[in-house]
Amino acid sequence: MDILAGLNPQQIEAVTLPHQSALVLAGAGSGKTRVLTSRIACLIQKQGVSPHEILAVTFTNKAAREMMARILAMIPINLRGMWIGTFHGLCNRMLRAHHKDAGLPETFQIMDSADQLAMVKRVIKSLGLDDEKYPPKQMQHFINNQKEQGLRPHDVPAYDMFTRAQYEIFSAYENQCNREGVVDFAELLLRSYELLSRNEILRTHYRKRFRHILVDEFQDTNRLQYRWLKLLAGEDCAVFAVGDDDQSIYAFRGADTGNMRELERDFHIRNIIKLEQNYRSHGNILDAANALIQHNTSRLGKNLWTSDAGGEKLRFYQAPTDLLEAEYIIDEIRSLHEQGVNLNDIALLYRSNAQSRVLEHALFNAALPYRVYGGLRFFERQEIKHALAYLRLVHNPDDDGALLRVINFPARGIGAKTVESLQLESEGKSLWAVAKGKGKKVEEFIRLIETMQTECGGAPLAAMVETVIERSGLKSHYLLEKDGEDRLENLGELVNAAAIFESEENPLVDFLSHAALEAGERQSGEGSDAIQLMTVHSAKGLEFHAVFLSGLEEGLFPHSNSRNEAGGIEEERRLMYVAITRARRRLYLSCAQSRMLHGQTNYNIPSRFLNEIPPELIQPVGAHSFSETKFRIEEKRSPWKIGANVFHPKFGEGVVLACEGSDQIQVNFRRAGMKWLALEYANLIAI
């Protein structure tokens, strides 16, 4: 087949480049995968490059397989000599070939995350350290973070007792890995980097071999990955990097968009090729994305365009409550489906997993099939199942399934042998009935459940759930986990879910029944016609006929944490850009004036990102016009000064700590603690 057939001028320029390094800025929907695969095919077929001289790096094994299939469809030749895969996969291949030089046994094994955590636990125990003071998961993340920065134990500073203990754990962990002949994922890259750094013969060999290095999703590379690529690339090597700085949304994983600037400098790139023609979305959607992302200052710059007409305007709906927002979305989905749009071509996007609960509840009640992409349904999530198990024990201590789930979670020193002996002794009785007198740790667990029963007695259901989350140790446990923030948000959403059942005759029983029914509903499988639910992070790389982007409120999107992080708002804006560019034909934006958070009603203002989309691209739905929302927010000024004493009808007395522009105010209340309030609905009185 003609490799260049159907390519636009910029794509042809990238594919047919002579032997030189290049940075290709590939906008959303601009055909970057086709450019990458066509470039490899062109090198082999038209420029006489041997597959043996090519190394191609992708970020997933699926992407590597797809790339190989596309190349073979264009040029059906033997590609066995070409190295194509993920960073970890390629480093593993290199270490297998040179295990002696790398100081590894020939049959070294790779530990997954669970195996690594088990080893960290063993190491902490062997050092006689307290695993509550040095939580194994936290230490696992510490070790991986050090390695991803290219650091070994001797590089880690030890200023005090805690950092010295971290050093000891890291050092003992490395020694144990070496004794057992195992490596973790972070070790694959670091060990490969160190091998190339110190072994000039091997470095020269690979530099002579790989005259062409191609990298997909370059904006997602971290510092060590870039340093590894630099070591591999000799003077005669052409690095072909494809990426989009506007879609860099993984800073929390170490992704560094600064690598793009360094690539320009280190490899003397004379011009950046911009793929700006979009083959996915209507013009209005692209115009909204372009207008939004231009508010970011640290970008290389490009402007998406399409030969498609403007298309329909973006629909904007401001709901009075989060429940009514979900109802609006359900009604629109039904309308789309009646118009012939397949359900699996409709996506519901949200900033954080906790937001899915209200949407799932509405879909469940509407009997609409759905699938949570890349994750679990709300009531199937680990932390939710744990909290529900404690609630079940509070209601009925004879519930063996609930007891077995949480008797040692969070860990409280009750081992498998103890649990097994309880099961052997039960003989028709409940485990709770035979548990008393079975050791100090089991007695402490029994007292914990009894204490929760006492504290929950007569309390509102939402308060019961909060008590269980706090008393059980789930909150303190997840506070120490790397992904704990998401899990804690989900637990907060469980409180909201419980609050809905307050008025029922048997609130706890009805709530537990509801949770079991929703969890019991089988999730629609892949390939079935079902609505796709996912976080915006999970949506990257996907596209849909219609996209609903919900929860566009300050504190939700952009997320409240972004205020405290350097570049946080710009990363959130890139995330919004990714969300917008998932839509082909229809894009729905929605927010709620009030939303239940942690069992309390919060009054929110629309996201600043809505203000950054030109009003002429928006079609308002409902009572509030978009322009009214926009200008009402922009013109309002904070009447409060930091340090002012205030009174709130619900939260009582407090002191103003901060004012977020003209939109929000942070108050430290004596009884309720610190809260962010929307000025429009704050109802504060000066005292």
C-alpha cells in the first residue's frame, strides 16, 4: 500500500523527514498513531533502514501490539529485529540479555506491586520497626519514588530518626531483593540506566545499533526515562518524539513536560512539526478547547482545527442540586438513544471517582445499562465494602461474612490461624459467639464493634456511617496510602448515600439492602451496549459521539488540591482540555448549585473553566443563561478581609483564613473546622 496515501501535508512532513531528530506536537484527534507507524514503515521501505536499527517506545503493551499490527499491514516483512514495547518491557529485554553485567541472576524474577509490598512488610518486621509508624505502603511508595529519581539508599539524606529509618528500610529492601534475585518495576528502568551509564562497551553497542528511536506520548515521560533515552541515543541517532504538552495530565506519576524543552535543546531540533488538523470533533468543540487551553502560560502552542462545520453548540446546564443534575443527564441520554445513538458511544466523565455514586444511582433507578471503565462500580470498591461490613456488624454481629472481611482490616494483628481456629470451633454458631476469650487482639476487636454499636445507637444514619469510618480505623489507614485521597473521597460519598435513607422506617436495614442490590447488579461487559462512566484521566485516548462532563464546580474541577500545588491549576486545565476533546459531535457541560459532601450540603460556584469558554459557543439549558452565570461570578468581589470574625447559621462562629479570588472564602469554624464556602451562598454575618 502507499504509505503516504491520505496523509495531510504536516503528517507527510513528519513521516518523510530525513535522518534528523524531531519533536511532533500531535494534537488530540490528529492521527498521531498513524504518523508514528507510517514513519517506521517509511524508514524501512523508502529510506532503507533495517528493522534491527529501530527502537520504538510506547506507554502500554496494547499500544505496542497495535503499532506492530499497523506496520505489518503497510509493509508485510519480518520485524523481529525491531525493539518495540514499553519502557519497562524494553529495559527487561536489555537486562535479560546482559544479566551478568547488570549484576542479576539469569532467571531473575519481576515482582508485581503486591509481591513488592509483601517484601517491604517482611523487611520492616526484620528491622524491628513499628509498621504503624512506618506503614508498609508508604515505605513502598517512598522506595519507588527514590528509584524513579535515579537514587539508591546511599543517595537518600537522613536528617532525623524517621529519615534514618527510611534509609534503613530502603537499604535492607535492596539487600533482600539482591539475595532473592528479584526486581520491582522501578528497578527495571534504574538498573538498565545504571548498566548503560557505567558500561561503555554496551552503551557504544546500542548507540551504534539504534540509529532511530521513536517515542509515543512523550509528554508522559519522567526524568529517569528521559535520561535513559539520552544514554541510548548516540550522535548519529535520530529521536522522533511524538506528544502533546496540552494533554500532559500525569504529573502525580512523575510526568515532566519540561522533557520536551530539553529534547529541543539536547538534540538540536530545528523545527517543531505541529499536527493541528483534527479528524474527530466538530468545530465548536475544538474552538472551546482552544480558547480554554490558551489560558495556560507554559505551553509550546498549537491550535486545533477541522474541515468539519461548526456543528452543535456545547450545552450547559446549571442544576439546583447534584441529584437534579443526574436527572438532567439521564433525560438527555434517553433522548440521544431515541435518536439512534448507541449507549456505548455515550460517556459520562467526572473529575474524581466519588462523583460516580450519584450518577450510578440515577442510572440504576432508570434501568439504563452502564459500565465503569477502568474501575469498579461504587458499591464494589474495596473501601466501600469494608465500611459496609462494619455497618453490617453494628447491625448484626452474627454476620460471619462481614466479620471475616474486617476482623483484621485495618491490620490489628489477628492472623489467619486465629481466624481458622474460630471457624473450626463455630460448629453451627456464629464466629462472634465463639470469639470471646480467644486472645487479646480478638477481644479488642469485639470491644471495638461494641463501642461502635453504643455510639451509633439512636444516631442519624449519616452520623453512624461517619462514626464507623472514623472508629474502625479506615480513615487513618487510607490517609497513609498513596491512592488514599480517592478512597477517602469515596467514603465521604458513602455518607452522602446514607443521608438519603434518613427518612426511611428502618434506615440502616434499607440502606444496606440498597447497597447489596446495586453491587449485585452485574456490570455490563465489554462490547455490550452500555453507557461508559469514567474519570477524565481514564478517558484519555478515547472518543465518543456524546460526552457529558458533570460536576464543573470550583473545588471539584478544578480540584481543591490544585490550589496548593505549583502548576496545579494549569494541569487541571489540561485535564479539562482532554475532557472536551473526547467528544465528536455533542458535548454537555453541567454543574450543581448545591451538592452533598460528607453528609452536608455544600453550595458551589461554577468552575472557572466555564468562564474561559466563549459564550457564543454555549447553548444554555434551563433557567440560568450562561452569560448571566459567567458575569455574575466575574463581577462579584469579596467583602471579607482575612482575620475577620464571622458567624454562619449552620457552622457557628469562625475566622476568615483566605479569599479565593472573588468566588470563595475559607473559614475556620470553632465547631465545624475549616471549610471553603461559595460567597454567593455563604450567608456570613460579621461579628
